[in-house]
Amino acid sequence: MDALDLSYQPSQLLGIPVALIGACFLSVGAQLQHHGVAKVEANAGHGDGGMSLRNLGLLLARPSWVIGTLLLGLAIVFQLVSLKLSPIILVQPLGVVGLVITSILNARVSGVKLNHQSVVAVILCVSGVGAFVLLAAVFARDEPVTSRALVVILIILAVVLILFGTLFWFLRRRFKAIIYVVGAGVLYGFVATLAKVAIDRISNQEWDWLLVACIVALLLAAVLGAYFVQNAYSSGPPDLVIAGLTVIDPLVAVTIGIVVLNEAAGAPWWAMVGFAATGAVAIFGVFQLSKHHPQTSADAPVADRITGVAKESSLD
């Protein structure tokens, strides 16, 4: 296939700059949210079973966390606009740009520079997702979501919600940052997919029970994913959290597109191998970042290690 024979119309590429702007809001918002969570954890303590309702309430009194939340809200708005303009398989992975920005911001704010292994891990994440996007731009097709496909997606999400809910209920005292990151990434992958479906159905005036079920499932996944993110902030650095959200999230969404929606039905076998290989490289980078990041390898909790920085911030 000619490399210039892309699967999309030029107008469908407008979502790319919108998604990139959203990635910038995501990275800054994540840094500020992490700052607020660290401050609350340092002052109120961290429970073994995840953040308590009291600590979640205290976050509302932290300007840094509130501002970060507002920026993440803007990131979501830009993401939704990009999903309206372009296929999910093309724009969703672009959020990985936020990983690079967050890594630089966190190194400057915390005073903890990334070591060689962590830099390699970030490169693996970005290059894996970048190669994945190039393959998607050439070979993937933007297919409409049929009612049958939506039912399949909702059933899979129901199983995922039950699985993560059960694991958290019984094993939450053993959860580490990477577990929360993976859980949030998987859930937000479904959120992105369902958001795209909901936008398309509302635009086409398809008002039915499936739309209601889609929105309800989207909200449930978003709430549980957001709770996992806050717990990840309290036990890991923000660039690890963003690595999970910008790598695992789009890979899940794109996997749904390939497996359930047949968006890569016309791709040759070697392109399918490329999808699997580049996705594996990106995910491997996330786990390497979790293993080698200087803020996850230290013995002290993250909140305690950056308390001094947090106290100096004018935002709090």
C-alpha cells in the first residue's frame, strides 16, 4: 500500500492538534494533582487500603489539587473534541506526549532527576506508541459502532469492573502504584471508547436504552478510574501515572477497535504483528518505568519524599 494512501480524509486529521493541546493540560494537571495528594498524605497519613474518604475530602481544600483537577477537566474537553473530529485509533494514543512533559516537570518540581533506566523506559513508551500511531494512520479504518458491538463492549466492561472491584476489595492492602496505574489505564481505555460512541450516537440523534447504558457505564468506569489515579499519586510519581494513562489507555481503546469493531480488518498480517509488537514495547516501558523510577525505588513514601517541596509551593 502506498504510504501516502492514508485511511483518513484530511478533515479527520484536525483532531491531532486538539489532542496534543489536551495532552499538555493532562501533564500539568497531573503534576498539580500529585502535589495536592502528596501534601494531604504527608499531613493526614496514608492508609494501607487506599485513600480514605476523609483524605479525599481534604483534597478539596488543596488549591494545587483543585487547579490540577480543573486542568484535567480541560484535558477531557479537548479529548472529547478530538474524538469528535478524528477516529479514536488515531488521536487517543497522542496523549503519550504528556508523558514527556510530565517527566520533565516532575524532575524540576521534585528535584529528582530521571536515571538512565527511567529515560530508556520513557523512550520505549513514546516510541512504541508513536510507531503504533503510524501503523494506525496507514492501515486502520474508522468503523461505525453497531448496536451489537456496543453490547459486546458493555459486557466486557462489566466483567472488567467486577474484576477490578473484587481485586481491590480483597487485595487493596497489597496494591502498589503500578496496579493502580494499570487499572486506571484499562478503565480509561473503555471510557474513551464509550465517549466516542456516545458522541456519535447523540450527533446522529440515536436516543435509545443503549445510549443510556453507554453513559452510565462510562461514568462508572470514570469514577473508579479516577479513584485509582488518586491512589496511584499517593504511592508513585506523576510521570508513572501518566505513563499508564497515555500508554495503556489508548492501547486498550485501540485493541477494542481492532478486535470488536474490526477497524484493522483490511490490514496485512505483518501490520497486525506490528500492532502487537509496538504495543508490547510501550507496555514494557511502563513496567520498566515503575521498576526503575527513582521515586518508586526509594524506601520512603512519595508523599514524605517531596513534603519539603510541597511546603514551599505558593499554591498551598
